[in-house]
Amino acid sequence: MALTKESIEAEIKAKVVEIAAQTGDDASELELDDIIPATGLIDSTGLLELIAWYEKHYEIALAQEEINIDNLGTLTRMAEFVLRKKS
């Protein structure tokens, strides 16, 4: 399956929903441009889990300086970052 921005956004959102559910939160209403850390839907451990999954799932290695709000803050930014890394 070809990676599209929309398919990547949907996969990442599904993972955020899964992680949030582990602590009893419902992230199903998360919008594409919501700043994920600012929503409070997942804690710092959840963010680490999300980033580890993201690297493995999309087979990309993140340098420390790439782990920031500009690249990974929202579903849209995360999808766009994957596409840039894969191009």
C-alpha cells in the first residue's frame, strides 16, 4: 500500500487513540492539527511509546534534534515528516 498523507494520519491517530485508552482517555475526537502533547490525552510515557512505534512502523530513524513539535506535534506534521523522510 502506498503511503499517503491521509493514510499515515489515520494510522497515527489510531495509535494515539490506543495509547490514550490505556489510561482511560478517549482520543477519538483528536483533530489533525491538535498539538498532541498539549491535549493531555497521552502522558510523557505515552509520547515515548508513540515515537518508538512511529520509528518502527514507518522504518525511519529519528535524530534527537528531529524530535520536536515542528516535526511531530500534530497528526498532520507527523504524516508530512514521514513523507519527507521517505522521499
